Amino acid sequence: AVASIHAAREELLETLDRSVNYDYLTGTLARSAFMVRGQQLCEMLQPSGSMVVLVMDIDQFKNVNDSYGHAAGDLVLIAFAEEVSRTLRPGDLFGRLGGEEFAVILPDISDAEALALAERVRERIANMGIFLDGEQTIFVTVSIGMVRLRCRARSVVDRALAAADQALYAAKAAGRNHVVTVNPV
């Protein structure tokens, strides 16, 4: 009886952990877990390490919901998360910040490698068709902002996300479906 209670308790704790730390729809890290793990990673890389932060936003996502319905929007979010996950390396962090905005933290990567990875994500998303109702296929694109965060004492992931977010807005202003980088923070 004690073993059964212990097993049920462990299963319940695992379910609770999953619901708190992971986005229910996409399976990516939830915003709070992404922020905590990103900050922990930056602290591990101190005093001289750095990492690249990408902020990604699905272009014209509101039009998907308005034209095809929220169920189609959910399919787009799921397909997007799966495609990005397949592109990332083991050890990269991937989270949903909210709505159609996602972020990635890339430790131990050069700027050139990070830019190549971001471009790969952008291209794969643009070429990915999402099948609706077996008859219709829709395509989406993604805009990406990229910044390098130098992990020093008091470095914060929030600051890097804000900088990458500004680069994301620049990518959208440039016509969407672009990757824009900004100076390191």
C-alpha cells in the first residue's frame, strides 16, 4: 500500500511539474520556466561566457486565427514548435513567451553559427505547410530578433529578451520573414 501511495504521489508531482514548467499546447518551456532556466544557464557561464538569445514571432498570426479559426491557429503553433525543436541542438532552451511569440537561448555558439541556425529556422518555417481539414494547406513565416548576452555578474535574461525583441520589431519593419541582429548586451 505504501509503495502504491508513493508511486501515485510521484506521478502527481511529475504532472504538476509538467503543467507548471511547460506550455500545455506546444510542449515548449513556459515563460517562467524559460526565464529561470535561462538565468541559471547565464550564471553557469559567468564570468566570461555568453549565449545568444533569439525572439521569434509568427508573422500575421492574427490573420490565421481570423481567417481559419483558433483551432487552425493552434495547429500552426504546434507545427511551429515541432519544427523549431527539430532545428535546435541538445542543450538549447526553447520557450513560449506568450501568444505566437517564442524565444530560444543558444549557449556555446558563435554569432555566425547562431545566425545560420536562425536562418535555418526561418527557412524551414517558410517552407512548412500546415494541413487543415485534409483539404487546405496554409503557410506562415517567422520574424526573428537575435542578440548576444554576455554573462557577467548581474546579467539578466530579461535585458537580452528586450534587446532581441527590438531586433524582432526591426525584422517585421523590414517586411517580415527576416532575421535581424543587434549589438551584444
